[in-house]
Amino acid sequence: MKANMVEAINKGLHEAMEADDRVVVMGEDVAQTGGVFRVTAGLKDRFGDARVVDTPLAEAGIVGSAIGMSMYGLLPVTEMQFDAFTYPAFEQIVTHAARLAWRSRGEVPASIVVRIPYGGGVRMPELHSDSPEALFVHVPGLKVVCPSTPEDARVMIIAAIEDPDPVIFMEPKKIYRASRDEIPDQPPMAIGNGNGSYNEYLCKARVARDGNDLAIYSYGATVPLCLQAADRLAQERNVDARVVDLRSLFPLDVDIIEEAARECGRALVVHEAPRTAGIGAEVSSLVHERCMLDLEAPVGRVTGYDVPFPQFANEDDYLPSVDRIVAGANRVLDF
């Protein structure tokens, strides 16, 4: 079947809830209306209001309740309606969810998934277009993942539910409905068997485009832009760029990152979050530490800016574009 990212996540949630009755979904408007982006549409009709719960507008309460439910054996999937709405729940995520396994010597992990539609490009008002992923990457005890294709989204939401650790599941809303890709009808993994197969899906990057002249690292909504930029570089400069979709922001897939840098000799990191202390800074530092003698140029970065996300009129100027990515690649290539 063909599906966009919204439909793929919805399918993954259906499959996980069918396979394991411990899985519950909770958040603002997730039941009656299927969520503001309709990601949870149809779940209440299929599984009832005991497993698909509309909550008050209280993010700290949503995540706190989910943590308590997980301690009693349930597998809650929470939806934060928009990225910046997660900030009121940050204390619950950092102080409790991330530390329960450590605090209990592994006996009581907070097996929750926090779904966060994030990022700009969809003409939203203030506090609806942030990219807070780096805040969570800095917290020991959390996994942080971000799909860029419908099939990855479907597989990774199931894997996130299976994983005993708390998972921050970043969903790039700009590409929620950007493309419809073929996804298998059958679940991609054995659900509910606890065999650890989630590690294959939550800790690995993927090579979205092969090449040996320049490594471009990205994730989420900027991956399609990087692929377009790579095609332009091939046409305009005969440069064969490798595009690496990080997918897992913590832990990073160090092996694929290092391999791409060594084989290409030049690297560029692209993301829409602010520049300072972003994921790109960590990837750049990692490449310089491990691959310095294989590099022909310093690692470049194309990112958002260190300002609050702007209003509609300036949104396109803030976000990385194909032109900005090509310009950044040219700076690295011309060094």
C-alpha cells in the first residue's frame, strides 16, 4: 500500500495496539478528532476510549500520567500537539522519565513514547514551529529519533513502543503529507515479543543517496531538500554527494557518520534547528575528532538561526533551502 507519513504512523499505531493491549494513546484531541494532524484518526473507534484518551490541556499532566502508567506495566504513547507545547512537560521528561531506569537499577524503566510534531514550513503562529530536539539529546536516559520517510515512520513508531527506554519521537510536520511511498502491508517486525529488534530501527542511520565526493548529514524535513541539492550538485559541478539520513539523533550512528566522512573527505551538516549547540555541532565535532586526517576541508553547517522562529513573512528566510544547502556545499567543496 502507499501512504504518507501521517497514514504510516497511524498504521504503525494500529499494528502496535492490535498486537499488545498494554499500548495506550493519550493526548489533546487524539481520540474524538484524531489529533490536530489526524495522526490518531480511527484509533478510538477501533480500540475504545479506555485505550485512546483525550486529556486536558496539561502537557505536564499528560507525560506525568504516562510515566505512572508505565510503572504499572502499560505502554503509553503521548502526543504533544505542537513542538513548543512540550516545554511545560520538560520537567517530567528530564527529571522522571529519563531517570527512572537509572534510579531503579533498571527494574522500572519509563517505557513511554512522546510524539512531537515539530519544525517550521507550515505557516503556524508563535510556539508552533520550534525544533527542540537538541534539548532532549542532551538528556541521558532518552532516545531521540526522527523519521524522514513514511516507511521509516511506520517502523520506528512500532520500535519506539517496543523499546523499554523513553523515546522522544520527533515528527517533521512539514513533510507529514509531502509524499506517498510504498510500505509493506505486514508489520515490519514481530510486535510484543520483547526480543530487542527495536535496536535495529532506533539506533541506525541510513544512506539516502550514495556518493563519494561530499557527505551531507541531515534528518527530518531537510532530508528531501538535501537530496534535491545533491542532484543539483551533480548537474552543476559533477559532484557526487552522499546523503546520510541520521534518523537516530541519540544515540548517533557513529559508524555510518565516520564511514561517510572518511570515504568522501568533505562533509556538510544540515538542519532547521538553531545553529548553536545543535545536532550539527555534535556531528561536526565527531567527524573532526575521528576523521581529521581524512578531511580535505572543515565540516560545513547549514542551519536555522539563533533567533526565535519567525512569523509567516520571514519563515522561508529562516529555513534551510535547496539554494542555501548548495551554497554551503560549494563553500566546503571550494575550500
